[in-house]
Amino acid sequence: TLRSVVIGCGHSLPERVLTNAELSTMVDTSDEWIIERTGIRRRHIAAKEETTSVLATRAARAALASAGLSGPDIDLIIVATATPDYTFPAVATQVQAALGSHTGAAFDMQAVCSGFVYALTTADKFLAAGAARRALVIGAETFSRILDWTDRTTCVLFGDGAGAVVLEARRGDGELTDRGVLSTHLRADGRHLDKLFVDGGPSATATTGHLRMEGKEVFRHAVTCLAETIEETFRLTGVTADQIDWFVPHQANRRIIDATARKLGIDASRVVVTVEDHGNTSAASIPLALATACADGRIKPGQLVLIEAMGGGFTWGSALIRW
Ligand code: ACO
């Protein structure tokens, strides 16, 4: 069997940092409220020229460098994003051009905050089927562009950034001890558009629109849906919570992360949390957290890593990876 092995990761964050203190001069909020309800202390905000494709390309270059590869070594690029530079073409094609990689396929995936899990799952299917050899899977967002900066219930929650991993198809025995993506689970329930959406788009309004969210409703669904998909992962693979070396959840809110880990029985010492410094970067949050925990030496080859995310749609999913 062919397994998709993670052979590199990297990230990119805009230089500009927006603190809670600065936000509280813009809307009626406070550092205490934001930390207590979300765990967020600061977030990065992209400058005008730091578009999603620019951040995605920087993260991709970092991931390629860590794998000792360059653009032409890649034959599949998937960018998970809900904030592309343009309505079309896909950000992935811009990244491809910037990296000097002109063969293979490149496309974007739109599953909002679950985008990285959807993109990783898709890339894994390509590699496992022998349809590509090496894939760049990127999560990149500039949510600052679609926030209503007068709405304190949403503008304090999000940030900009990008993260990327390089996957390579390698032969394995199909064992749980083999390196690679071991198991992926995707779900969606399209009845919940009104709870989390952007009120603009090319076809409905011919505008870009702003993010709208019923935070309490999203919170309630998130914990239930995430626990359900992870329990399915455990059931189908036979892996148990105590075998997970690192739990790397989508970084939306500290309380959702803590509640999910507690529900699953994963100790807080094995949870990677970056929401403090990054805010919710949607599809970028998991690869940003993975790159952070690889760079600081927490995640090591051979370890068992569990990722999960939930986002607009609703969409949600999880993946188990032997790093
Ligand atoms: N500063 C100060 N007060 C605020 C702020 C703010 N930034 N935002 C809201 N409030 C007020 C509200 O107006 C409300 O006041 P009221 O009681 O006078 O009406 C009060 O604080 C409590 O508001 P709630 O919405 O009940 O607060 P809650 O504890 O639910 O926290 C939050 C809100 C943080 C949005 C929470 O519901 C949450 O995290 N939800 C999940 C959102 C999320 O993670 N979304 C992303 C997941 S999917 C994805 O990543 C796209």
C-alpha cells in the first residue's frame, strides 16, 4: 500500500500583530473579556500586499525547504482557503507559478475552518491511488479582509496566516506503526448556513461581504460534532486516546479545545495550543500549529498526531497521522 508521509512543514505569519489592548480602542471590548471567553491574546493581521497567495507561497517555501525539495519536485498543490486573492483563478495556481512548478495539478478547497482537514484528506487519496507523488497541502487565510471591524462579537476572534505540509507517497505495510496518514474522516451538514457564513459573494450579491456568526450555536455544535468524528476515528483504527502523542485541533477558541480534549480523555499536556498568539486563522490554524510544534521539537517522526476541525457549512473532520 501507498502511504502519504509528512516530510516537511512550514508557516508564514504577517509581521503586524494586533493585541487585545489595541482592539479595545476600536470596539467596546477588553483584554479580560477576550482572554476569558476565547484564550486569544493577539493575532497577526496581513498588510495590503500580504494577500492569501503571498502568505501561502511563503509557507510553501518554508515547508519545501524543511523537506529539502523545490517547486518542480511537487506534482499536486491544494490550498485550503475561504479568502482567495481573486474569485478565480485558484490560489493554488498562483502558488504553483511562484514556486516554478508547472506540471501536475493545483486547485483550492473551500471548507472554511475544516479546509485543511479536507485538503489533507484529498491529497492523501491522490497519493494513495498513485495519482501523484508529492503534494503540498496549504492552509492560507486573510480573514481580516472579511471581518466587520465594528462587530465586537466576531472581529476579536480571527487572524491571518498560512501553514503548509509536504506529503510524499511511500510504500508501507498498511500497519498502524507505518509513518503516514493513517485514517481520515470528513463530515458536513449543510443545514447550518445561517449560523456561520459570509453575507457576500460573486453570485448572490456581487460583493465580498462580511463574516456573520451565531457564536453560541457554533460552540454548542462544535464540541458534539468534533467528539463524534474523533470517536469514529478511534473506533475504526483501534487507536485509543492514551496512544495519541499530540492532539492538534483547529484553533478557534481555547474553551472548545479544552472541552473537546476533556471529553476525549486527552491530557492537556499533549494538546498543541496556538490560539493565544494566532487567534482563529480558519484553514491555516492546524498547519500553523503543526509547523509551530515541529519547529520547537514537540512533534517528532514516529509520533501519533490527531488533527480535527469544524467550520462553516457546517463541515468538520479529523485525521490520524503517524508523523
Ligand atoms: N467584548 C466584550 N463583550 C462581548 C464581546 C466582546 N468582544 N463579544 C460579545 N460580547 C458580549 C455579548 O454582547 C454578550 O452581552 P449581553 O449578555 O449583554 O448580550 C456577552 O458578551 C456574552 O456573549 P455570548 O455570545 O453569550 O458569549 P459567549 O460566552 O458565548 O462567547 C464566543 C462568545 C467567544 C463567540 C463563543 O460563543 C465562541 O467562541 N463560539 C464559537 C465561535 C467559534 O469558535 N467560531 C469559529 C468556529 S468555526 C470556525 O472556526 C469558522
